[in-house]
Amino acid sequence: MARPRSRRRAGSSRGKGVGAIVGAILLGLASLAMFSGYVWLNVKARDVLETDAKTGCPTKAGPNSVTAVLFDTSDPVPQATMEDLANKFRQIAGSIKQGGYLWVGTLTAVPGDLKELYARCNPGDGSTVDVWTSNPGKHQRIWEEAFDKPLKELPEHLPADSQADQSPIMAGIQKLKLSLFDNGMFDNVPKRLVLVSDMMENTPAYSQYKAGADYNAFKKSPANSRFRTDLLGADVTILYFNRPERKFPSVDHANFWTQWFSENGGNLSDFTKLEGM
């Protein structure tokens, strides 16, 4: 007579079978997690590395901010002031975060004519990339050659002893807004304008050498409508050359430009006198 099979052994077999199934499921989940992590790292790597060759900006996300620095050196500038300016410019450049676009140019005596000196996104240095997805050393070299080095050298190439018969500041701001801020890349990003100037508007349409800082006189001039523009809420900083030959107080000058920027869609948040003048 055959003996009945042991229930204990059957239960043990079922336990082992269930354990094997659970183990297989856990192994599958672990493999899936590793695969998902691998895919995520590769996607992230492509996002970090894929930048526009000309601008250095992320090709997918685009720039996350735009800062424009406009130099007006239409009159001589003392060496001490240029050194102070170089220090402040380095601070501005250093404040541009990874993915932020920096444009640098100079004003000329021709209304609306700007000379571009630099225009690129900050690609981020080696510390801003993941060691698992990128080569930090290579990224550091790219940052140094394309962003850091040219900006450090730029103040040395600014004219400090030029002389011009016109200073079309308003026309330069208008041109900058139309050619840069209105660029489709910057529709939904914070905008900042930095002006390095004595802010002495001087054109046939309106001259502060003749009218002073009288805003009512400006409102009656052709310049009021000719140079009107919408700065799209840009935050404005003025690094001010305090000319001793100016015929009116600098506080009146600051009030004039505060009102002008307010009426033209900007916000003058910082008015700093440069040292040495």
C-alpha cells in the first residue's frame, strides 16, 4: 500500500516556488530600475551636452535669462575709473548662471549703431556637470575658452580716450531692445540691461548739454516719440561716469533716467557712480 505524500514537503515545494517567483520579480524590478536610470542619465547627458554651436545655449531649453551690457565710452575715461569698471564688469559676468545669455557691446556716435563685442550663453564650468553623464575636465576647458577668458580680457580692449560729437544713448537702447530682447529666444526669460555711461544724451533731437535734466523739455522734443520703446519689464543698472563738467546735480540726472525707463517699460533699480570721476 502506497504511503500518502507528505503535506509538509508539498508546502515546502510551494514555498520554494513562490520564493523563486518573488525573487524573479524583484530581480526584474531591479533590472528595470537600472535600465530606467541608464536611460535617464543618457537623456540628461544629451541635454547637458547639446548646445548651439554659435551661441553656446542649450538647444532644447534655450537661454534661461538675457543680460545686455552696453558701454558708452564716447568721452575720455580716467584709468582709475576703468579699473573700477573692470571689477564691476567681472562681477556682472560672474553673476550669469549656467544657460544665461550675455551680450556685450559698445555705443557709437551713429544713432542706433551698436558694436557687438561678445554674445554667448554661459555653458557652466566643470562643477556644473554630472560626473556620470559628462566629462567635467572637458566642460571646464570649454567654459574657460568660450566664456571666462574672453570676458576677463574684454575691459582691456574698451576705448578709454575716445571723443565723439554725439552720444545717442536712447537710440542705442531702442536698437538693443529691438535686435536682442525681441529675439524669439528671450520671449519668456528675465531681462537685464546694464549701461556703462555718463548718461549724457546728446543728439540733434535732444541734448542734455543744452536742456539739462529737465524732463519736461525732453517731453517736448522730437526724441520723446522717436526713441520710445517697450523694454518688456527689463531690470536696469547704470554704472555712472560722474562727469565733473556736468551743469546739473547727479541726483537730477538719476531722477531723469528713472522716469524715462519707467515710461519705457523698464525698471531702473541700481544707479552706481564709478570711482575715479
